[in-house]
Amino acid sequence: MCPVCRQRPAEVGVLCEECRDDLSSPIRIIPEQVQRVGSAPTLAALIDLWGRPHQLDAQMMIGRQVEGAGMAVLEPSVSRNHARIDALNTGSGTASWSVRDLGSANGTYHDDKLVESATELHDGDRIRFGHIAFYFVEDVTRLPTPRVGRTVTLSMSDTAPAPRVAVAGGGEIEEEETTDVGLPSMSFRMHEPTGGGGGLIEVDGKQVQLTTTQFELMALMIRRMASERHQPELVRGFVRSSELIADLSWDTREPSENHVKQLVRRVRRALLKSEIGDLIESRHRFGYRLRAIPRTE
């Protein structure tokens, strides 16, 4: 299984297609632009866009030009000395890990939140240096056998179509679309701090912390599903991409369908990581909706 979502089989290296897509960048990059240099690898690793694990030394520099143990990411959005990842001994014989930004021009992000001080890393976390993202995993011995024989789209642009995975032999795998009926009833509680910066959603007692745009997406789908109680369940609660582009708080001047798809993937991954489940359904020509009916309490 994919080590990030733990729900789908590995298809691109050690990653499933959907988790791989969440590493996609608006910048074109090839595998040779990611180069690891080290002499004493630990069990922890960073997994790149191609599903390749790069084992970490106890202290690893990340940047365009690194000396000693480190990972060189040869891309302009990555600063010369961008960030550092460190192993910290907890005293119990195991190590915890942290990432620290080193004053980079384009920032280091931990699960889409700007890293402003040393930030602890956990298995499956997404780390982005400038425009180039990786997954952090604690133990490479638990990774699946890498899948080979597939080629993947290496870049996306704001006007590009939805990400696809090209299969050797000429075919393509499209993003899966499902139609759910018999939706379960679930309890949703939304907690948004007055100062902004995202919010907490509680689903049947399980909590997930989301960024501002992610929180707005979930809140809109929850409200839409609740307000359309008189609609047939087959078409109830859908929100079109054009509405999401117009109504959500985006960090880009010209949000597109591609931005919506990436946002939905990240929220799905956050929900799965919190053991809530995949609560977002997509349907061609209809848009996106909640896979549950909000329970009145």
C-alpha cells in the first residue's frame, strides 16, 4: 500500500497515483534535478514526485547547492541553503525529526503551513521547499516494492488539464469518479478561530486541522449538503468548480480548475490521515460534494 494514504496500492514508485499528484509542481522538473549526497543514511527518507525514497542522514541540508550531507534540488524556487532536517534523540532509543527553514526566499512549508521555527515531522507529512514537495517517511523498511514501467506527467500549469498518469502502452488512467447513494448521517462541528489561519473540523468525534482554503471548502460542502435536504440524494449537495474558484480564499491571483483538484486531493489526504475517511465525492459535470449528510443535533 501507499505509505502516505495507506488506502491505495503503490502505482508510481512507492506512491499511489493520487498521493503522487499531490506532489505535482507548476514548475517543470526532471529526476536528475534531485540529487542526494550522504554517507550515513538513517531509516527516514524523503519521497519525491517519482515515488523515489531518498534516505536522510541525521542532519541533512536542503538547497540548490549543498556541502556535506544533503539533498540538492536544482530548481530556481529553492534557495542555495534552503532548509535543514535534523534527527533528535528522544532518549528512548528512537529519533524524532524536525525541519527548519534557513531564511529561504520562497519558504519551507509543512502540510501547506509556512515553517517559521523548527517544526516536528511525522510519518506521511508533506514538506515543500519553494515549489518542490516531498513526503517524509520514518522507516524505509516499511515501504512497498517500487512500481516500475510507468511514466508520469512531470509538470502542471495553471491552464493544464487534470493530472493524468500515462501507462506504458499508450493508455491513461483518469481521476476516478464515483456516484454514491445511501449516504451516511454524520455529525460535523466547525471551529474557526477569530484570528483566521484555518480551522478545526470535528467529524463524529474525530478532529482534523485544515488551512483556511481547506476549511472553507469543507464548510461550503457541509452547508450545501444540509441546505438541499429536499433534493434527490443522487444530485444533492454538489458544488461546481466555478463556484469554488469564485468563493474560496486562494493564495494565487488566478485560481483554476487545476487548483481546485489539488485542493480537493489535499483535503482528502488530511481526512484520511486523521482516520475520518474520504468524505469528498467528485462527479463529472456536477462538481464536488460531501459523502455524508450532516446530522441535526
